[in-house]
Amino acid sequence: MITINDKKDCMGCHACSNICPKSCITMKSDSEGFWYPSVDYNKCIKCGVCVKVCPIINKTVVQNNPRAYACYNKNETVRLESSSGGIFTLFAEHIINNGGVVFGAVFDKSFSVVHSYVETKEGLERFRGSKYVQSKIGDTYKQAKEFLDEGTKVLFTGTPCQIGGLKSYLQKDYGNLFCIDIICHGVPSPKVWEKYISYQQNWNESTIRKIIFRSKDKGWKRYSVSVSFNNAIEYLQTFDKDLFMKAFLKNICLRPSCYKCDFKTLHRQSDITLADFWGIQNVLPDMDDDKGTSLIFVNSIIGQYMLENIKDKILYKETDINEAIFYNSSAIKSVKYNPKRENFFKEINQLSFDKLVQKYCSDNILVRIKKKLKAVVRTILKKIGLLVVVKKLLEI
Ligand SMILES: Cc1cc2nc3c(=O)[nH]c(=O)nc-3n(C[C@H](O)[C@H](O)[C@H](O)COP(=O)(O)OP(=O)(O)OC[C@H]3O[C@@H](n4cnc5c(N)ncnc54)[C@H](O)[C@@H]3O)c2cc1C
Ligand code: SF4
Ligand code: SF4
Ligand code: SF4
């Protein structure tokens, strides 16, 4: 049966708990708030299928030739409600128009992030937008399999490791399955997210009505976290100032597996990969109006077919994949481990959320000066048109 010796070797994908024929694997939160399998040895029959479906133990190597596109949805309302170019919604609508079902990440009533499914276009709104917290897969692999077995078209969206978990769990190819993953920076702890929600509610003396991680009110590139409260207070703060986003982007509260992720590759198990086209202003300036441009990889024949189906609803340009990921290293590289992470989690129950983030995520004076200097040099290089050249030279 499944045993976790090193937490870095479990992404919490739920494939083992979904497959267990005796339902004796429970996914339990550890002290950092991440889920790991826990086996009830009294019920276990030692059949070994949990080990057989673990995507970390059984690595899949994909050989393909992905193509990259810059694109965005022509429907501006949907585009502005989405994190990047609003491409997810178009694929999802196509599946639903053809009698299918769409799986993805939504907020539940208490704003925890969970995987769920929808069969109507009206229901897609909850699925739109990035939620920067690990989404709980729950029983959705089992539910997707039931739909697939009865011949229903299924679009399953998630992080690359969630798609890896689904494919491992299914153990066979389905012609009616379409998978979308994302370029994934990493996923923050659900416990840190819960702490942020409580902090926000206490500070604003109200319960929360709505959360948007990627509001474009101040632009797509300087995106903001927006929180609407039931007492009519509206909170809007850019990603570099919001306390949760600070902790996320400092890599202090990510799942241990995210610091050595096996799923960061250009050869992916999904049919389509969705991402932000960071750096679009340098690569294809005419595709940038700061309302959100997607970078997509087409990884398979199904992916190419699906893209053909939505082409009349998007503006797009094919681009060189290596140039496209130049500003988006999360496509192929894991983030650096933050050495303060251990102490951050040691103090999570002692400090209030703002104190915790101030203590562990503030830049010291030297880092602040370095960042300022970097920004000045960057602006000068950009003005004289040498930014891309210098960046390329530095990469060498
Ligand atoms: C945790 C996380 C890290 C990311 N890191 C990067 C990155 O480093 N670089 C980059 O370019 N893009 C990253 N993205 C992807 C990016 O933010 C957009 O989600 C993506 O470009 C799709 O945008 P869209 O406009 O097409 O659709 P949207 O409507 O914005 O996206 C909705 C889709 O995102 C999925 N989704 C939302 N939250 C989650 C979640 N917690 N877990 C799994 N799936 C989720 C939904 O199921 C749905 O399929 C990340 C997304 C997430 C959730
Ligand atoms: S060995 Fe079989 S019964 Fe035991 S935990 Fe794994 S899947 Fe469940
Ligand atoms: S199947 Fe997924 S949740 Fe289970 S041990 Fe492997 S990585 Fe962890
Ligand atoms: S970084 Fe890797 S392990 Fe972490 S959530 Fe993303 S795909 Fe999974």
C-alpha cells in the first residue's frame, strides 16, 4: 500500500484515494494544511492498486511536438472576467454545447477551493478565474470516469500534476476525454488561505461575498486581488501589496512537491496548456492591450482539433515556444525553495496573518535597493530596445 517517506514525493492528487477498492485511504491535512493519504490498515487488503496509480511512482514520459500560440477571446466581457485571455471558457462552452461535462476548480461556500463539475454554460462562471490555492480533487476522478464510461465528453482541467493523477487513475486512453492543464507556479497551502480569509473577515468585520484573484481593474499586468464583503466594503489590492499574494509569490507557503516538480516540461500529458503570455509586449506587441493575452500550448491531435473548433472566436498568432516561455520559467523550472519556509509554518498558529507575512515576506533594505536598481536598468534597456538582447545574453 501507499506510504509517504518524503513529502516532496506526493502532490496530493487523490489518485490513490479514488482508486482504493476498500475506500481505506483518507486524504488528511498535515500541520501545514496539505493533504496526504492515510491508510486504514485494518481495512486494507494489500491489493497494491494505490501504488500502481501513483503518478510519482509510475512516471509517464510524453513524446510530442507542442506548438505555441498567443491568443485571446474576442468576447471582451468574458476575457475581462478571466485571468489571462479567457480561453478556458471557449473550450468549456464547446464541450457543453456537445453534451459534455466540464471539471475544474471552484470556491465552495466557505471559499475553500475544490474540484467540481458543471453541465451548463451558465454554471461556468464559478470555474472562471485562477484560484491560487491547492484545489481539493475529492471524488472527481471517479465522477469523471463514470461520465467517460457512459460515453459523455469530458473536459478535465487542473494543474499538470492533477492531470497526471487523472490519467494514472484512469489507466487507459479515452477518445471522449479532453484535458487542459496550466503553466503552474505552484500551489499555496489551503491552511494559509483559510488564515487569510479569517484575517480579511475580522479586519473588515463582515463575511465575504466574492473573491477574484486576478481582477483587471488596474490592468492585466498589474493584476489585483478583489474581495467583496457583505457589508458593502470593497477591497482591491495589487499582487505586490496583497498579503496572500506576497506570501504566494515569495514561495514561502507552496506544497513541498512544488519545489521539485516533475510535471514542469514542454512535453505534457494534457491536450492543451493554458497560461499568461507574460512578456507579450516584447514578443508580439500587437497582441497586447493589457486586457489579458493567453499563451497556449497545443500538445496533441485532440488539442489541435479543439483549437480549430474555437478559432473563429479568438484572435491568435503562432509563436516560437522557446521565445514564448522566456518570460514564464514556471513552464519548465520549479521555483526556488524559500529558506524561511520552515519557520513561517512553525509560527503559523502563533502569529496573526499580517504579522506572519510582515515577518517572513518583507524585503530587507538591501533587497529593496537591488530591486529599485534593477527596475531602473530595466526601464533604460527597454527604452533603448536592448532588454530582450541583454536578457538572452544573461541566460547564456
Ligand atoms: C495555482 C496556479 C498557478 C499558476 N501559475 C501560472 C504561472 O506560473 N504562469 C502562467 O503563465 N500561468 C499560471 N497559471 C495559469 C493562469 O493563471 C490562468 O489560469 C490560465 O492562463 C487560464 O486563464 P484563462 O483566462 O484561459 O481562463 P480562466 O477562466 O482564468 O481559468 C480558469 C481555469 O483555471 C482552472 N483553475 C483555477 N484555479 C485552479 C486551481 N487552484 N487548481 C487547478 N486549476 C485551477 C479552472 O479549473 C479553469 O480551468 C496558474 C494558475 C493557477 C491556478
Ligand atoms: S493496497 Fe489496496 S486496499 Fe490497501 S490501501 Fe492500497 S488500494 Fe486500498
Ligand atoms: S497518488 Fe497522488 S495523492 Fe496518492 S501518494 Fe501518489 S501523489 Fe500522493
Ligand atoms: S508545481 Fe507541480 S507539483 Fe506543484 S501543483 Fe503545480 S504541477 Fe503540481
